Amino acid sequence: LIDNTNDLEKLISELKKETLICFDTETDSLDTLVATLAGISFCTEPGKAFFVYLKDKDFCKAALELLKPIFENEKIIKIGQNLKYDIAVMRTHGIHIKGKLADTMLAHYLLQPELRHNLDYLSENYLNYKTITYEELLGSGKQKISIFDVTAEKLKDYACEDADITLKLWKIFEPELDISGMTELFYEIETPLIEVLEDMERSGVRIDQQSLKEFSQLLEKEILQLESDIHQLAGQPFNIASPKQLGEILFDKLQIAEKPKKTATKQYSTSEEVLQKYISRHPIVAKVLEYRGLSKLQNTYVDALPELIHPETGRVHTSYNQAVTSTGRLSSTNPNLQNIPIRTELGQEIRKAFVPRDENHVLISADYSQIELRIIASISGDEHMVDAFRQGIDIHTATAAKVYGVALNDVKPEQRRHAKMVNFGIIYGISAFGLSERLGISRKDASDIIDNYFEQFPGIKKYMDDTILFARANGYVETLKHRRRYLKDIHSTNSFVRGFAERNAINAPIQGSSADMIKMAMIDIFDWLKKSNLKTKMILQVHDELVFDVPKEELEIVKPEIEKLMKAALPLKVPVEVEVKDGRNWLEAH
């Protein structure tokens, strides 16, 4: 336990000699913008750790001054578990952590993307050791105490244990990353991204509350209208939000399906996936889906966003999760930006509420165009697909021309729509049955379209077959940057389970490469903005799109550079297209 300057100076002279330091912060809040430090633990060799106790305000101030040169020393590698949090807390306290980073949570995420990555779980799994849990330290519910009420001795044991366990895990994960060929992915993509995401979260985004309020009233009207339409089509009033009542109306009364699917509790399934299949059977289905979409819009975003505005900053600060999806894509919470429904006109209205910080700023949206199709063309090397992209022909029109054997100029809108569904469906392993359901055509016609597609694009078929063979032989597939996705069910005797693993095998290298690409672009753009001393801030990342808050005078400087850096992030065999637009809100910029 270190709680005085004398002991701290001794520790610092030891830390200065190290090339690698594991550290962990203890605070009174998960909100990094307002969290107060209770202490910092350090560990440089397994079994030995120090806790700098910072409860005393004066000692805290002095200690941070003394520790600053250690944290800002670029030659010392900083190790931690979920470093984004610690980096954010230290930044709030005026310290910018520099040097190479090694995050055990991210290392384990690369090694085992499907598993959990929290410290208690990793400790039990890899070290056979049960840690003191957060609940044991502070209690829970009404009994929960403040971290500042925990005795120094108890807090020291808890904090030192965390740093020690993290260092021990790093000693296990580091060689494993090397064996799996993911050291470069770890050091060049995942860990540099920590600083980028921390900065984006801290920047936050301004929300126009007035436009949300007006939008909520508009939605209310639409929802009531839909409710009345649905009741009319059903011939009686019922609770649309009740799956049980809805199921009875659709399947007992209106009989829109011969053999409706049932859930484990023996009631009719009315999930979106199920209802999508029956959209052409009865007009009520489309109305129900629309009703659900609008209700979700209102509850999840329109009425919830104002609640998320931070009292200190007046902005919304989403949290980006780097270790959640098994494909390598980022996810976000509070709000979940990845789920904003943008296909509908009303869904797009939500974007209108995301605005620049003030009148002197505008938003820029930079969006990869059809990036997954470009990646599949590049990975498969299919000559027809590569050729279409190189010539700048609309890929869905080019596909339709090939599949239907007509000239480019003679492709009908309907044929292009079918081709588009096949192009995107193929990546997700769509079957003739699935395609016939989606397009409302017979299974034979759907099967013919798929057969023609593979005949015209043999490179795609070869990629799919080769990838499944690789997955069977190795138990995993990987992206262009060697991110792995393990497929434990690839040999399953259950054809349904095996089929799911095969579809994942085909899809993971494409989705994962696209995730790697945008991450690399984010790092490159962030570094360039920093080096150029520009005030532009990257504030949002959603799927294949980045959003920036830009001072008007920097607009012409940053627009071409963002486009250039996004295009160059991960070179492909086909040209990469990026649409860059600006506007007074996110909708206008998109």
C-alpha cells in the first residue's frame, strides 16, 4: 500500500526502469467523464503489485504529477484489462497515456471471439484462480457502499490482485497471439483503435431536442393510424403488442399460413423473421411490421435520446464496444447507433436530430459504397465481378445482365432488384427457398436464378466451396488481416447446425475484412487530424460510415483527405468508392 510521497518516489524510480507496466484504476463511477480516482495499482512482475491510494485529495494531486512522466513515457508498454476505461479516467484527470498498449480483454477477444472476456472469467479459465469480485468488495443493491468507504487494506488487495492477474494473463496471451498469426492485427489495428474510440466517446454528439419532440408527435399520429388500420383488417380490436393476441389473429382468424411456427411455450411465433415470410400473404402483415418499427423507433430512440444527454457536456456519449461481436465489427450502447433503422423514411428522420456542436460547424458523413461486395470480388477474384467494379458499372445491373443473359441497357428494374437480393443474399448463404420467400417468386425460379448466378460468377462459387473446405480442415476462417472466426459446428452431424456454420464461414471473412478496413481508416484519419492540428472531430461510426463534426473553415481541407484515407485503408483488387457529404445535420450529410 502506498499512501505517501516518500514511498511513491521509491516506486516511481523502480517503474522508470521497466519496459512494460501493468496498471489498473479504481474509481467511484463507470462514467469516465466524472469518475473520481480512488487509487491506481501497478504490477511489473507476477506475484508483486503496488496500490497507490488516492483518497486524500492533496496526495492525489501530488501523486498524479509524479506519475505523469511514467504514463506519458512512450518507451514503456502499458498493459491493462479494458484499457479504454483506464485511459479515459486518466485523461479526465489530466494525464494522456502514451506508448504501446496491450489490452488483455482485446487479446482474448482475438483469440476466442465467441467467449466472454471479463477478468473474473479469464482468471478462472486460464489461471484456475477465483478473484475478489466487485460485488464482494462493495456489496450490491441497497447494501452497496462507496469505494471510498472500503478500508485501504481491502481495496489494496482487490486492486493489486487485478493488476497481477492481468499481467499473468498477458504472459499467456502474448505468445498465443503470435502462434495464431494475430500479433500484427493486435498491435496495428485493435490497440491503436482504443485511443480513437476513447476520443470519439469523449467528444460525443449534440442532439436537437426540439426536432425529436416534434418527431415524437408525428410518430404518435402515425402509430395510432396504423393501429386503426390493423384493427380494421383484423375485423376486431386487439393488443398488437401482445405476441399471443397477434398470433391468434394472424394464424387462427385470418389463417395466413398452413403450418405456422410455434415457440417453446406453444404459442404462435410472430417474430420479424417469421412475419417477413408472410408479407405477400395478407396486407395486415406489412402494417404490423411497420407498427412495430415505429413503436421501436419511438421508444428506443426518439423518447430515449434526450434522456442520454450528459448533464456536464450537454451531449450524448455513446459507448463503443470493441470485444462484443464475433465478426470484428464494433457495437455501441446508450444509444445503440448500429440499430438505427435507416431503410425507412421515418427511421432516417432520427438522423436529423444529430447536429454539429454549433453554428460554426457542419457534419460530414463518409460512407463506403457496397464495400462487402467489393471485398467478395477481391477475395474471390471472380473476373466478371472484378471487371464490373473496375469499369464502374452498377454491380446489381451487371449481375442482372449476366444472370438473365441480356444487355446492360436492357436490364429491367425488377431484374436488378432480384440481382441485388442475390448479390447480398449469396454473402449470407441464401437458399433457393429463402430467395423465393424474399422475392415472392416460385422456388424453381429462385433456384434457376441461383444456378445462373454461379454459372456466370464461377469465382464466387469457388470461393464459397474453398472456404468451407478450409474451415473443415482448420476449424476457423480468417479475414484479409488474419482475424479468425472459429466454427466449432462445422463438422456437426445436424445438417441445420452445420449449414449455419458453413454460412458463417463464407460470411465471416467478408464482414470481418470490412470491419478491419473501417477500423484502419479510423486510425489513419485520427492520426492525420492530430498531426495536422485540426479541430475536426470524428464523432460516430455506424456500419460502413464515419461521421465528423467539422469547423466550417476546415471543410475543404478534411473532405478530400478523409475520402483518400478511407479508400487507401485496405487495398483491394477493385476500386474502393467512398461517398463524402456534408450538411447541417446527419440526415443532410448522409
